[in-house]
Amino acid sequence: MNKKFTMLLASAMLATAFSAGAAVDAKKGDAILLKSGTDNLSALTGTNFGKLGLTNTPVDLNDWELKGLNGATWTVSAKKNTLGRDIYSFENKATGLTLAVDPTIAIDADKAGVGAKALTLGGTASEWVAEGDKLVSYFTGDSVVYIAKNGGDLYLEKTTKAKLGSSKAIDLSSAKNFPESMILDAADLNTLLQSVPTATFFGLNMNPSVSTGKANRLTDTPLKATDVSGAGNWVTLQAKDKKVKVDGEDQDAYVVVDTAYYDGTETSKFLQLNYDAFKADNREEGSYYFKFTYNAAKDELYIQVQKVAYKLTKNAGETDADFAKYIKENNNNSYWSIQDEENPRTLATKTDKFIYMARLAGTNVLTINTDETDLTGTSAPVAMANVQKTVVKLGTNFSGLTLTTIPDGVYLVQYKASAGNPKIKQNGLYALANLAGNLGWANLARNQEFKHMPAAQWVVDKNGTSSTAMVTIDNREFSDVSNTSVLPSQMTQFYAVEGSDDVFYFNGSVADTLSFIKVDEALVKDTKLTNISGKI
């Protein structure tokens, strides 16, 4: 905890009337909304990255869009109790930034917002305490800063605790009224619930999972969702790096509900999931289509299949023995075709059923509800969870994305590209500015040492102390020049490259990989080096 904040809080309690706030009711690790009436305190992304604003709560909570919900979601990253007061820190889900503000830009309360600057995350005031229905941060004596509103814009205001009641501070209180039945599309899944800027493969986690040695086609490999045109809220799931043979040719593999039983008998209830080419012969098309419902309150997923064929029935006049013989001889006793032109049979199907973690002879297997295990006609999230018998979460275990950061400092930046990358010609080049301040990529020439050239050096400012914090990058010599042509020009999230010290970021839809090479501290402090910008 910030010792200065604690001392200021203690002083304020001695100097003014004590009034313990109850604006926040949450423990460390909780995800909450910070509500101001029907609005929610939100952090923006994109060109207004980190800017604070208010977003309205939809009448139907399930009408939230994930991007908006992520921006309005805050995690209690720290909670301490000092002198009977709860002190909180918050981290925004969309940006990864701490709810921290800069007291130096706060304007006096008596100015009523005139001359205020737009409020963007970043600063030294990062611990918050409730004073009635206000959230404030102490910064000197009994003076506090807080989020205020003038018209439709938020800004930072300051006053003393005693005058807080006459300020423009917005009311803020915690709430957990998250949507419980949000239908996800392919983009939501492939961007990890809209948490990364470009589509990638995603992974699923289940608890409990299948038993050792049993396949789980929904968690065994990365998946890519594709919306099914005209089907409404259904997606297909392509398995990464998996192929199946069709007429001797490799085709992409998709997850499909099979007509194979786990125990290989015609009386089993437990269908398997498998891989096959999309719309393969003798497949029920709906068995390729999956629907994902997101419970944001619990951060859980519920998965349905559009249609499954789960049973063949006897033809009229056919004996049990003859039917069993047919199953064994024509369908390998476990797998059966849904189409049999020579000997057509009545087919039992189910629609819109949930996945189900079943127990089979003491073993966990993933199957699909088709009978009494399903709660027919029930769509409430609790029922969904009970039906599935497993908790499903979306994770980054197959996305290839591991959030990371770059420590504060001065660096050379080298581009990395491998075969197949359209920017392969940039491989090994360094980012730098020429004498005119134009930015580009260049090779290290003979008798040239970039560590002695501020124009080839980049100043990294890390936003906060998190090991995954975003950073801003400026040229050491020309900090007023936009970096767009070579490096990100705004606060950016970096990701780790597995098995390497390199990092990458999303430059539009392309992942650019970079090496950050630290400049020796002695050279950073060398006053003989030209340094036009004054950045270092």
C-alpha cells in the first residue's frame, strides 16, 4: 500500500468528521462495475485509449456488447483496511490499466469544470476510498481528487474533504449486475471475448475435464470459429493443424458430433465428438454447428449443438437380434451412417442440446445431452451449468498470446521476420530517424554504432507496475514525430514470443515481432550525445 496515501487518510480522519463510505462492496479479485446512476465508468480503447467516460447500461443486460462491457469491467486488484477504512485499487479489463489519475491536472472545484482536460488513465493517484457515495484519492493533507462531470465529459477535480459535498464529483458505487446469457459470435470467440485486437485461435478449458487417455475435441487443440451464414448464432469450429483425408486429399478438420458411441454398443447413450471434413457424406449438418452463451457474472461458457442424430431404430417387423446383427456388421458395432439408401431406418434426433461431461464406468467423457440428462425447456444459466456437469471457460492456452511488458528504459529496436512473412526484407533492420526526423528501418553500417546515436534509440515508458502493463514508445531524439511508420504511436500491449526474449504487437491485423536491446546506462546518461527532444 502507498504509505503516503495511508498517512494522508489518517490526517484527514483526525481533521474532519469521520464518515465511513460504503460505495464499494467487493473483495480482492472481484470483477465489478463502477456505476454512476444507470451509467458505468468505462475506459476506452482505440484512438482514445485509456480515456475515461460513462456508458449506459442496456435495459436487457444481455444486450451488452462485449467491447463495451470489457471497458466497463474493473477488477479489484488490491484491498486494504487502514484505520477502519477500506482502500481499493482497480484494474480495467479492456485496457489492463489501473484506475490511476494525475493530481497535477486536477482543477479546483470552484472552477466548475472550466478549463478541464479530458481524463485519461495514468498518474500517481491509484488508491481509492469511499467518502459517502463518492470515490476519492487523497494526495495532500485533507485534499482529495475525484472524477467529476461537466456536461458529457469527465475530468479530474480537487477539493478538501469538507467541501466534497458541494463539488461536481460523480457518485460511484460497485455493482455486479453482469449479463448472464450473452450469445457470442465467431469474432467474440476468436478475439478471446474481444480482449485482443485481431482474430486468432482460441482455447477452451473444462473443469472437470475428461479422464486421462480420453479425447476432448473441444479442448485438445486450438479452435477457430466461423459464423454460419443464415443459421443465426451458430458457428463451426475448425481445429488448428488438423487434417482429414477425403478422396485422398487433405481437408481442414472440423469438430463434429459423431454417431459413434463411447462403449461401442447400440444401447449406449453417450455419443462421441470427433473431427471430420465439413459437411462430410452421411453427416447430419447440424452436428457441426455450435452455439456459445457467455455468463459474464461467472465468466463461464455454455455450449449447445444445433442438431444431433443419436439413435437408429428397428424397422417394422425386424427382430432385436436382426437389428443388433445389422448394427454390428454394417456399422462396426459403434459407428453408423445417418443415411443408408439400401436399408433406410428411422432416425432419432435432438436439437439445441448442451454438451455434457458424463461418467462412464468411473471415467469422465465429453458427450451431448440427448435424453433425461437434459433439463428440457430450461434456458436459465443455472440450468445450463447443471446440465453440462462441467465449468467451461475461454482461455489463451491455445491462442499463442502471453501478455508481457517492456521495462522503462532506452532501447535499440530490431525487426524480426521469418520465411513467409511479407515483411521479410525488414528482418534484422533497426528502427531509427534520419537527420530530418523521418522514421524508417535501416541496417547497421560499417563503423556505425547505434548505441551512440539517440536517433536510433527509443524511450519506453511503462504504464504502471504490472508485469503485463502497456507501454508508450518515443524516439529519443525526435519525440514529437509520430512513430506510425515504424513503431506503435500510442500506448500498446505487447505479447511474449515463446522460447525467446522477443515480443510482438498487433500492427493492424499483422503481428510485428521486435527485439528490444537495452542501451547501456552510461550511454543513456552521457551528456555528450545529441538529444534534441530532451526525452532522456
